[in-house]
Amino acid sequence: MKRIMRAYNIDDLASLARRRLPAGLFEYIDRGAEDEVTLRENHASLKRVFLRQRVAIDVSRRDPSTCWFGVRQAMPVGIAATGLAALISYDGERALARAASAAGIPYTIGTSNFTAQADLKEICGDRLWRLIYPPKRRELLHHHLAVTRELGIRVLIVTLDSPVVGNREYLHRSGFQPGRVGLKAFVQMMTAPPWLFGTLLRYLLSGGLPEFADMPEGERRFLGGTYSWANTADDFTWDDVRALRSAWRDILVLKGVSTAEDARNAAGCGVDGIIVSNHGGRSLDGCVPSFEALPEIVDAVAPKVTVLVDGGFRRGSDVLKALAMGASGVMVGRAPLFGLAAGHEAGVARALDIFREEISRAMALVGCRTVSELCREHLLASRQSGQ
């Protein structure tokens, strides 16, 4: 716990995670596709815009809370869906859910979840969100919808930015391919005793590696099973989105939208929300950074459609920039995973505490008492950015 509390920012947690995980597993969290241009620019684009600080304002009482889809959130940050969280730390999905619930923010569970949605719903209540990749087999999509609907999960997120898997060359080199583990990966496991004994061996001693909890019978095995990580539909169109809108009567959010044209298409289909995202730089390398894509999408569809954003956010001041640009909030993926790897639930809680403390501090220094006061007048583009 002392080690976790000495992590003063998200990069400190990332350093702790790097020391505890096998190298290839850390790369799976941390790295991006091909030359990683978009991965770097997601973060760098935030630093090319500055906050205009207003002074002589009473900021003694600050409220960072907000409301997303009718549910009050303690701060404008949610935990995004991240693959293989349960392999980062033992029972990692429950740890993420408990930390999110304690922090009063949403937790998103992905399609390849090892912990049943029913268990996570008990922890998170209405703050549990479900993310789905459109599968090639439409009957599998209907299976996921049925499970999610039966549990009363209100927010459904559909990822559209990865019709094929991004070219992540580092996975081939490390041997940590999802669903397959090569010889190099086994060697790396042996050199990471905290993870080896604290995660892998705990699973083996308690009945074996976890399986995909909410997949149909016969498709739940992680290693050596029939599930394919390349099974995302590459023929999913706006017609399918409209059909999904008809089938799903609660909150529908599209993730991976990065142009005004697609934002207007999404609004025309009747979606409730958009997550501006490029998959954290893990799909198409060289595409527009999320923060730079944000303003045109806000201008195209907000406030009719709730606009969230992810990609490169590691500081509370970064979150304020997104809010000032017009986003309703920010989804974070890598940051809570770094915390999870560094210290299980306490590490996730520390990551969220860092965001909350930095957001509150930045609000005071900018001169805002509520997040709704933030607007584009609080932003100034760097002269070097050419904007």
C-alpha cells in the first residue's frame, strides 16, 4: 500500500506495472499499432492546447460531478472496456468494478469478459456499461444483447473502429498473442514472479484459467478454444446500426467515431451517445488523434447526442481540456489497468483518486466551480500547433 500511495501520477503507476508484469503483457496494455504515431499523438495533441487561467474567483466550493444518461457521476471520468483485465491481476474485473463503484463512476465490461456480467452488475448497479464488438455471426450479437438486456444493463456500447484487428507487431515479437501464448511469453512469465505467483498460479490452484463468462456454451475457452480474436464483423454498416437501434430500447452508444460525417450518421440512426476514439492508437496508425477529432464531432451533434472521448488522457488537466472543448466526459483505459497491475483494487482506486484530485485542483486553478462552467474560452492553441 505504501508503494501505491507513493505513486503521485499515472506514469508512476505505469512504472510499477512495468516492473510487476511480464514484458509482453505490459506491452499489450501500453503499446499501439505499427509505428505508434496515433498512440503518441493522442497524448501529444492534448499538450498542444493550453488552459486559459481565470483568477480572483471564489473556488472554495468545487463540484466535479456530472450526469451521463440520467445517472449522476462523481467526476467526468469512466473506466473504458479493456481486454484481458482478469489476466493483469487475479480477478481483475471485479477489482476494477469495485474501485469504480467506490469512486462513483461507470465501469465498462467488454465482450471477452472473464467475470459474469451478473456478478459485476451487483457491484456497479446502473453504472455497469456493456461494450460489444459486432461479431460476424449475427446470432452471437443477439446472444450478447439478450444476456445484457436480461440483467437490466442500460448502456450498450458498440465498437465500430476495428472491423479488422490492428497490426500490433510487438505481439508477434513478444509471443503474447491473445488466445495464444508462445515460448517467449512463457520465458517472460518466469521472470515476473509477482505476476506469476499472484495471478497465474492462483488461477491454476483455484481450478484453472478463467473462461469467457458470457459466451455461449462451447465457446468459452480462452486458450485453445473456438473463439477467434479476428471474428469482428467487417460487413457491419449503418443499416446494421439502425437495426440495432430498433432492437435495443435503452441507451445506445457508438464508440470509434472520429469524423463529423459519421457523427451525423450516428445521430441520424438515433443513438444516444458517441465515444470519440481511435482504439487508443491500437487499430489504424496515423489516424486523427481523438482530442483533435473532438471539436468537429461536438459541433456536429452535441448536445442532442452525448459526446465522450478517450485516448491519451493521463492528467486531470487533460480531462478539463476535453470538457472545455465540449465533451461530456472522458473514458480511461490504460490508467486503471496500470493501477490494477501495480496494486490490484487499491492500485485502481489510486489511479481514480489521482484523476479526482487533479481535476479538482485544475478546476480551482482555472477558476471553475463546476464542470459545466468549462467552455472553449478556457482554451488556447499553441502557436506552434499551426491552429
